Amino acid sequence: MSYNRINKLKYYKIIQDITKEKYEIGFNTLIGVYEKYIYPIYPISYSHYRKILEEPRLESRIKEAEEKKDNQQMDLFRKDS
């Protein structure tokens, strides 16, 4: 798995976390959170924002990707016995 994929998943996680922090049921809407907090920082479309919110299991996918990356990294100082 490439670094780009891991960074993309982390980016999605940040957007989900901002939404969870700012969204209050009955008080505001997702489009309100998007317009006030997401769009000024991350200029993405509203449809892409909704797609990001629907991404499942981001924390576990990030962890799996980082472990896979670590396992694929070559050891420069490996001792062949």
C-alpha cells in the first residue's frame, strides 16, 4: 500500500472527526457543517464530503495499511546469519 493511500485515509478521518465534533442533531445540518467548517479548509464538493462520511472502519484500515507498509520496508542493516 502506498503512502498516498494512507494519507488519503487519514484525510478522510480528519474530516469525519471535524463533522462529529461540530454536528449536533436538531441544531444544525450536515450541509451547514460542510459550509462553515469543511469547505473553507478542504475545498471539496458536497457529494464528495458525503462519500467521505460514509467510509467505513477508517481507524482499522489506517492501522492495517501502516502495518502492511512497515512489513514491506526493507531492512538495510539485516544480518544474514
